[in-house]
Amino acid sequence: MIRAGHLLPGRPRQGDQQPQSEDDDHRHGDRPDARLHALGAEPPAPDTMRQPPRPRDERLLTWGLLARAYLWLGPMEAAAAMAAFFYVLAGGGWNWGEPLAPTAPLYLQATSACLAAIVVMQVVNLFLCRDDRASVFALGLRANRLLAWGIAIELALIAAIVYTPWGQKLFGTAALAPDVWLFTLPFAAAMLVLEEARKAVVRGRRSRR
């Protein structure tokens, strides 16, 4: 069982158990809670056993992980979401500063575009977060079929929320034109390229140690 203190960055408390090595982590990988989502079922990377043991005082939630999530990947997703929002507004003839009612069709389309962009970026982010150093293209889907199922369910849900009458009524959405989805793809591709470049730098630094 992992104590709450193991999740937080900083100095560990005395008496807390710490994983001794990558091999110890693997033996604990069969916990039931690790199967609650697709990334929890991710098998170890092929080169895991060739990596040095993790430091005894290293947390599961590190400052580097937080920085990657909130200062690197997160801003890219936010930029895509807001760009899609204003893309729909601009395409609908909206002018800066012009008020829109919360129930206005254009406003509902814009907020739906924001949500759709978040989903698209999250699909890419799912692949990027499978490993902190291995390339997306080096990891296949066959090793973790839950990823494919999770993505299929996620896309089916966003389609139902945006395009079905009950989804629109329940969530306050409006149908999106195909160009809105296409607009988000360059942002997703940019996040993929930038994160792949970061991982390449990390692999290069580790190989020189």
C-alpha cells in the first residue's frame, strides 16, 4: 500500500517505505487500483531493467512530473482549447467585446469546440504519458488494449455529447462543423512533436551518463 506521503514531492518522512528499485516497483504493479485506468495497466518499458534503480527518496509525484504536466503539456492543451473557442466565435461573425447570451447558438458552439479540442489533445496526451522517455512510436497498442478501448469510448462519448439531442440538452452543447475538428489537429501534432523532442533530449542525456 502506498502512503500519501509517497505521492508528494519533497523529503520523505522517517519510517515511510520507499521502493528499492525498478524491480520492486514491478512486483507491486499487480495492485487492483493499478487497473482502474488504461495507463495503470501499462506494461513496463522494454529497457526498464537496464535503467539504474530509482533513488530511495524519490517520490511518485515529483517536481519534474508536475512541471511537465502544468508548465509543458497543460499550456499546450489550454492553448488548443481557447484557440478552438475563438475560432468558432470568429467564424460566426462575433466581434471582440460583443456580449453573448449563455444560450446563444454561437456561444454553445464555441464552448463545444473548446471541449472537443480538450478531448483531442487528451487523446494525444494519453499516448505521450505512457512513458516519460520512450518514444510514442516505439510503444505498440497490442501491449495495452485498454488504451484502444478507452480512446474509442472517449470519442463515442464526445460525439454523443455534441451531436445527439439529449447530449446537447443535458450538457449545453451544439453540433460542430468538420472544420472545427480539423482546426485542432495541428495543435495535437505540435504537442506530439514537441514532447517527442523533449523525450529525445532526455534519452540522449541518460545515454551519456
